[in-house]
Amino acid sequence: MRVRLSPSFTIFAFAISLFATIRTDAAVANEPEKIAGPNACAECHKQETEAWKGSHHFKTFREMPRNLEANKIAQRMGVRRIRAESLCLNCHYTVQKKDDKDEPIAGVSCESCHGSGKEWIKLHSSYSGKTAQTETSAEKAQRWKLAEAKGMIRIHAIYQLAKNCYGCHVVPNEALVNKGSHQAGSPFELVSWSQGEVLHNTWYSKGKANVPANAARKRMLFLVGLGVELEMSLRAVAKATTRKAYAFLMAQRVDRARKQLAVAAKNAPNVPEIAKMVELAHSAGLKLNNERLLAIAADGVSKLIVSMTDKYDGSSMAGLDSMIPGPEKFKGTPRKPAAIN
Ligand code: HEC
Ligand code: HEC
Ligand code: HEC
Ligand code: HEC
């Protein structure tokens, strides 16, 4: 990958970080021993599974090992077998522990986004041992609370869902980008990337429709998405140690996100957290070996996102609508539900 270093970015190589890593931010923390696998989900979630099967997330499992570019990247990284070494597995596959061995069983699948499922799969669907009709609302609340405590990422948890997307799609790995020439992440945006081929809101409609996010939810997806882009790209810059493509491209991501957030802050002045995120994003220099300060900024952004998701539901943020990508920008098309349930 060839990159022209823009003079507007100064990435200094002389500051040496004396501080230990505060926290890892690596993407998806799937635990192979807790993976139930997409076939287990498919027993009940047939429509959702069909939608997933039409996505790049599904196809990467079969296609990656045959992909010429993938093999070149792997070779440059010293990875001999893409499906047997963890570097590529982290983001392209779902890995399950079988007979004491880690085995890739699928591409990016249900649990890559909703959390490793073994400990909550029975629980979330059990209606507390009753039926959907006889379970009390207190029991239902308790069931969801327990499922979440066991690691389930539900649909209201936009921040956690988004963090998984960006954890993979920012590609916060310096060696993979600089040495492997892997793309430095995707030009990711949460509304347009979640409402196309990835959309599978067919469960609560009982398979009658693949229901797109409504206006209020779209605003939350958009805003939280921008916040997480900022958080994850700050963390990615924090890991930059050499003046090469990775440092530059990740710094560029931060700059783009904070510019967009500055516009959002103007459009939604009733949401003061947005301007605070922008301020934080300017509080740490986008330079090499600046891990401590950049991580502090990222942690601050994270707290602001959490407080926004606690406080708002998007209904008061119509000011953002002009910024939100429309269907013509969606990545792929949503699957139409068909009679298979
Ligand atoms: C035995 C059937 C069954 C299996 C297997 C199953 N689910 Fe579910 N799932 C349900 C039911 C039932 C609900 C809705 C519960 C309700 O309405 O309170 C649900 C709801 C959900 C929801 C929506 C949660 C929300 O926020 O409302 C998600 C996400 C989900 N399941 C993911 C999964 C994943 C991922 C797997 C595999 C690891 C899985 N399910 C396996 C039956 C199942
Ligand atoms: C941090 C997460 C991450 C890691 C680690 C990772 N990838 Fe990727 N990879 C991605 C994402 C995200 C995309 C692009 C998705 C998009 O924008 O379409 C991608 C795209 C690709 C593509 C181009 C898309 C295609 O299938 O044609 C190839 C090839 C690829 N990766 C190979 C590899 C190989 C080989 C490894 C291991 C050496 C690896 N990746 C490790 C996240 C990752
Ligand atoms: C790429 C991440 C990702 C993958 C992979 C994924 N989901 Fe989801 N899922 C989401 C997101 C995000 C939502 C909420 C979408 C929205 O807000 O429009 C969701 C919503 C759902 C819902 C609620 C649907 C409704 O009617 O509202 C269910 C059930 C569900 N997923 C189950 C599954 C199952 C089962 C799989 C695997 C076959 C799966 N998901 C794969 C991210 C994912
Ligand atoms: C475990 C890592 C991982 C997670 C989590 C993840 N993705 Fe992906 N995604 C990938 C990889 C890798 C590819 C590229 C697959 C390929 O083409 O080989 C991809 C491809 C895509 C594509 C297709 C892009 C194209 O080029 O057309 C979309 C859309 C997408 N992801 C959206 C999402 C959304 C939305 C979320 C969160 C709700 C999400 N992804 C979560 C790894 C991930």
C-alpha cells in the first residue's frame, strides 16, 4: 500500500513511551471454550441465519484461504496456514474449542457480534421455564439480566455491538498493516454498514419483514458509531511506533472522526457530550509512542458514549438526520425474509 504523508500530520518518532499498556482494546474477545457455534443458533433463528449466509461475514470462511491476496498477506506475516494461526483467525473466523483443540468453524458469525453463547444460549430463550405468555415481566427482566451477565450482547446494547464491529473493521494492528500490507481497516460507518447485507431483524417480526432501524435508532447508531470510530482509532494510534502507513492512516481516521463529530455537535447542540468528545480527541497528540495520553483520551470518549446511550434514545436528535447516510449508501442489500420458519 502506498501512502503519501500529508504535511498536516506530524507524527514524531522521538517520544518513547515509558508507560505500560493500560488496557488492551483488541477486538472481539470471543472465547473458544464458550462458543456454541452458528448451527446451535440456527436451530431457532432460521431467518437470521439465512440472512447471515448471504453476507461477506459468512463467505470469508470458505473464500479466504483461496484468496491470492490473503496468501500474500499471510506470507509477509510469516503465517503458514491462515486457518491454523491466530492472527487471521481473530477477525476472519469463529473459533471453537473441540477436544482441547481450537478449531475454526465459521467466518464472522453470530457470536462475533452477540458474544460467546454457551453460557447464555439456554438461558436467553427459556422464558424462565415458562412460556412467552406466562412468564412475568419481573421474570423476563431477570432472565435478560442474567443472559447479559453471562456475556450476551443484546440489540439495545449499541455501544457493545459497535465496539465489536470497529474492533475488527479499524484493524488496529501495526505489523499487519505495515509489514503485511493488509488494508488499514474499512471506511466503516455504522448505519450504512449495518442496514444492508448485515441486517437480520426478522425475529420479532416473526419472519414477516426484515425491519430496518427506525429514525431514532438510526441516529443512535450513527452517533455511537462515530464515537466508537474515534475511540478505536485513538487506541489504534496509541499503538503506533513507526513512521509508516499505519500511523498515518490511523491518525487520519481520528482526524476524520473528530471533524465529523464537530459537525454533529453543531447539528445537535442539545447533546453536549458530542462537543466533549471532540475536545478530548484534541487533548492528546497524534504522534508516535504517545500511548498513555491517547489511551486516556480514548477512555474518556468511551465514558461519554456510555453516558449518551444511558441518557438518550435518539428521539431528540433530528438535527443529525442530514448527516446520516441513506439507503443508496448501504453496504449490500438486506435479505427479504422468505417462508422457511
Ligand atoms: C432454543 C431456541 C433458541 C436458540 C437455540 C437461540 N435463540 Fe436467540 N432467541 C430465542 C428466543 C425465544 C428469543 C426471544 C426471547 C424473548 O422474546 O424474550 C431470542 C432472542 C435473541 C436475540 C434478541 C435479543 C434482544 O435483545 O431482544 C438475539 C440477539 C439472539 N436471540 C441471539 C442468539 C444467538 C447468537 C444464538 C446462538 C448462540 C441464539 N440466539 C440461540 C431463542 C433461541
Ligand atoms: C483486526 C482484524 C483483522 C485481522 C487481524 C486480519 N484481518 Fe483481514 N480484514 C479485516 C477486515 C475488517 C477486512 C475488510 C472488510 C471490508 O472492508 O470489506 C479485511 C479484509 C481482508 C482481505 C480482503 C478481503 C477479501 O477477503 O478479499 C484479505 C485478503 C484479508 N483481510 C486477509 C487477512 C489475512 C491473511 C490475515 C492474517 C494474516 C488477516 N486478514 C487478518 C480484518 C482483519
Ligand atoms: C456483524 C454482526 C452480527 C452478526 C454476525 C450477527 N448479528 Fe444479530 N444483530 C446484530 C445487530 C447489530 C443487531 C441489531 C440490528 C439493528 O439495530 O438494526 C442484531 C439483531 C439480531 C436479532 C434481533 C432481530 C430482531 O427481529 O430485532 C437477533 C435475533 C439476532 N441478531 C440473532 C443473530 C443470529 C442468530 C446470528 C447468526 C446467524 C446473528 N445474529 C449474527 C449484529 C450481528
Ligand atoms: C470478528 C471481526 C468482525 C466483526 C465483529 C464485524 N466484522 Fe464486518 N467484516 C469482517 C471481515 C473480516 C470482513 C471481510 C470479509 C471478506 O470479504 O472476506 C467484513 C465484512 C463486512 C461487510 C461487507 C463489506 C463489503 O466489502 O461489502 C459489512 C457490510 C460488514 N462487515 C459490516 C459489519 C457490521 C455492521 C458489524 C457490527 C455489527 C461487523 N461488520 C462486525 C470482520 C468483522
